[in-house]
Amino acid sequence: MLTYTAHFQSELEKLIRAEIERMKDTLVMGHASLDHAGYKHNVGIIQGLQRALDLVGEAESILQGAEKRG
């Protein structure tokens, strides 16, 4: 059985991944309607969400005894 925190982390990661996929679909399907600024904005959102996933993984590693970077 997952603890509340582990379950929360798992659900948060699923939601972030789903949002990344939704944003990718928006870029692919709506490429004709997006101007360059809109495209860059959406790519930035995707990069930010991916960075959030990376930080979740890094936090998990720290909790399991890995050294903090930097």
C-alpha cells in the first residue's frame, strides 16, 4: 500500500505527464494557428513541466540518500 505522500507524488507525475502530452498535441495540431511567440510560449511550458518532473525525481533521490547536486 502506498503512503499518502507516495500516492500524491505518483498522481502528480501522471498529471504532469498528461499535461505535457496535451501541450505537445496542441503544438502539433494547432501549428498553423500559432504564431512564433505562441509556439515559443507553449514550448516553454513543456520545458517547465519536464523540469518539474526532473525535480521530483531529484527530490526522491535525495530522500533515498543521494547527494544533493551543486
